[in-house]
Amino acid sequence: MDTGPRKDMAILRLSMVAELDAVNLYERFADLTSSEKIRTVMIDVAKEEKVHAGEFESLLKEVDSEHEDAKNEGESEVSELT
């Protein structure tokens, strides 16, 4: 079993995945409902989940020294391709 920083990085990455899965779920529910009230709440909750994912990413940057560089490299590659 991983200990220390590697375990923390795994916890944070899995937490980000869970939050982003929740975003997809709530946005899908918003698309499926015929109730404007339910749609409004689902979209609001999805936005909150995005904030949670951002919180976990912020923590991940603190414990994974490669995360920010990899993210920047990915953004650069997308810019080059598009």
C-alpha cells in the first residue's frame, strides 16, 4: 500500500474523478428532467462539484510537483494542434 505523498496524490486524483463524475451525472439529469426547478438545482449542484474538483486540484499541485508542469504542457499541445 502506498504511503505518504503517493497515497495523498492518489486520494486527491480519485476525489477529482468523483467530483467530475458527479458533474456529468447532474448535468445529464438536468438535460433529462422536464422540471425547470429541478434543472436549475441540478445545474447549481454541478457547478458546486466543479468547485470541489478545483479544490482537490489545488491541493494536488501542492503534493505533486509534476502536476502543474504537465497541465501546462498539455495546454500548450492543445494550442499547437488547434
